[in-house]
Amino acid sequence: MELSSLTAISPIDGRYQRKTNELQPYFSEFGLIKYRVIVEVEYLIALVEAGIEPLQPFPKDKFTELRAICTNFSEEDALWIKNTEKTTNHDVKAVEYFLKEKMQQLGLEAYLEFVHFGLTSQDINNTAVPLSLKDAVNEQYLPLLQQLLNKLNALKNEWKDIPMLARTHGQPASPTRLGKEIQVFEERIERQLDLLKQIPYSAKFGGATGNFNAHHVAFPHHDWVAFGNDFVNNKLGLNRSQTTTQIEHYDNIAALFDGLKRINTIILDLDRDMWTYISQDYFKQKLKEGEIGSSAMPHKVNPIDFENSEGNIGIANALFEHLSIKLPVSRLQRDLTDSTVLRTIGMPFAHTFIAFKATLTGLEKLLLNEQAFHDDLEDNWAVVAEAIQTILRREGFEKPYEALKGLTRKNERVTKETVHSFVDTLIISEALKEELKRISPHNYTGIQLVK
């Protein structure tokens, strides 16, 4: 069968392809090859700029044309490299041959052997992958997450004055405000995002086993550590790991994936709360013409967007978890397990994107049912017991907690009338009774935390 959205094994490239296609330039095979080409080109230019003696005659006016190989990199170019790989059986070597072919076309035959000079494959892979990862996070992930934060911020402000019954352990608890409960998730995500942005995108760049062996033996008087730091840190905008084996140790990429996983977990928590609020009838959902909620029950409008998000976050986090615990582990100076695993890093991002977009769609569908909020509070007058007994403590009333416990733990419904009747039995001033009677589940909502 020909590959299509119907024949693709992964839903990322099938059912959900249109929801994840913005990640293709970073995490596809095409993306990986292109980023390898970028690193190889920039490395050659850096060698020329470093003043290596054989490269001193290199025509620097060719830099623009060299960089155009990257900016104009096409699927046809990628196919040339893949076809060459069939012969070389080595993906990075095929990139080297591609660049040499392009350099010949530019009249740079004299400098062909300085392509990939002194490097091992992982000097390219372990800079290309973090570079593509950094770009994907900055150009795609962060803007999408910001859309979600913006939506939470808007809902927080729209609903900041809506009183609602809180539930702890599933039981009625001191009332809160809907806007504040939305703010909880916004603030949690923002705090984790602050931490995420502090994690460096680390790269390995130091020759075969990390010691610049080939560079040093060829040009022993050149400061290759300084060169590597300048190339990786300043020219590529990454963070060069100083002491490595043949590969990057991946500790920071593991931290990044753990951070992404934590943000996902917060959004999963949001999904479940929203699902529950819908089940409590706190929210209705906007209807879409022609959409069917159930094949058997015509009345249903299911909270499928939050469920879809939750399911995809589960997959994403399982993959992020494996990546973060596997990648930092390698036998001696190198084994190949990291290479296979690195090729999958686009998958948890794709499932994360599907989840974020589903959560956004779910939030957009919400219709506030204020009557349900009101009725739930009115049905749970017992929650003002905390307020009453706290004021009684303030006034020095003897054993107020025990008195209220007796009222609220009877197998009888606590109502406004029973609460006020209880207050009337207390031996306290009339002014204090009036103060207590002014408290209701609708106004016992604490400090307004949404500013």
C-alpha cells in the first residue's frame, strides 16, 4: 500500500497529521538531515574564520552561497542524501558527500576535505538534534502553550466572581471562586515554564571521543576547546558540554523532557477537572452543527476533547519518561542505543500538540451554567459551619467546633433555615447573631485572588 493518512501506522502521520504537521520541519527525517547540513556548513565557515592555514585563501564571499544550501534545502536534496546513504550505509557520511558535491558546483574543490574535518558523526548529530529541538520549542511549542495560557487567563478573568462549591476528597468544602480555580492551573504552568526556560540546550562537540584528538594532532597550536565553545555557544546558540565521551551525556535534554512532562501533567489535571465540572452540569458545551455525541443516545454531548487530551498526554509522558531515563545511560564511551531513541523525540511532542489543541478546543466549547453553581451552593449550607465556628472562636465561645459538628453531622439536610435556627439557640449578642446570619455559601468565598 502507498503511504497515506489511511495507511500510516502512527496516528501522528495519519488521523492527526494535520494537527502535528508544523513539527515536521524539526523532527522528520527531512528535518534531521537539514539540521545536519546546517551544522556541517556552519562548521566549515567557522574553520575558515578561525584562520586555519590551509583555509586562509578560502573565498569568504562564498559564505552566502554556502548558507543558501541550507536555506534552499529541498526534499530533492534530502532524497539525494538518502540515496547516497544506500551506498555508504552511513547517514552522516552521505551528508558530507552531498556538501562536497555542492562545493564542487561552487568552485570550491580545493577545500573539500575540510568538510567534516576532524569530526565524528555525533559531533554533527549531537549539535543538529539539540538545535532542531531548541527551534521546535521556541518556534512551535512555546507559542502553542502560550495560546493555552492566554485562554486560561481570559476564562480566569471572565469567571473571577463566580462563587462555586469546592470539593476536597470529593466532599463539599469551603466555597471558592471559579476564576481562582482556573488561575491555579495558569500559575502552575507558568512556574514550570520558568524552570523549563532555564534548561540549556547542550551539545557535544569534541571529536571522536571528546578530546579533539584529530584536530589537535593536525593543528597542535590551535586552541580547539575555545574554538568548540565559540562555535557551539556563539554561532549555533547552544551550550557546549565541556567533558564528554563520543556522545552528549543528555542530562540536560533529560531535564527538558522531565519539564515538558510536568507541564503535560498539569494540563492532564486540568482536563480531568473540566471533565468533572461538565459531569456536574457546571458547564454545558457549545453544539456544532452535524456533530454526534453518541451513536445510540441522541441527547449526549460528550467531553471528548478533554478525554482526547488526557489520552494523548498519557502517551506523550510515557515517551518523555523513557527518553529522560534512557538517554543519559551509555556503555563506556559510546553505544548506539541513543541514536535509535533520539529519532523518536518528535513523537511525544506530536502527542503533546494533539493534547494542547484538544484542551483548547474543549475550553472554547464551555458554556457557563450559573444556575448549577448556585444550586450546588444552596444545597450545601453545611459549609458555612467553618465560618461560624471560627467567628465563635474569635469571641471566646466555648467549644464552637463541637457545637457545629453536632449540627452538621446529623443525618439531616442542612439548610439556611437550620443554620439560622442553630444561631438563634446560641447565647451570644444579637449583633453577633446578625453577623453569623449574613454568612452564606454564596459569599463565604475568601479573598479575591484574581486581580
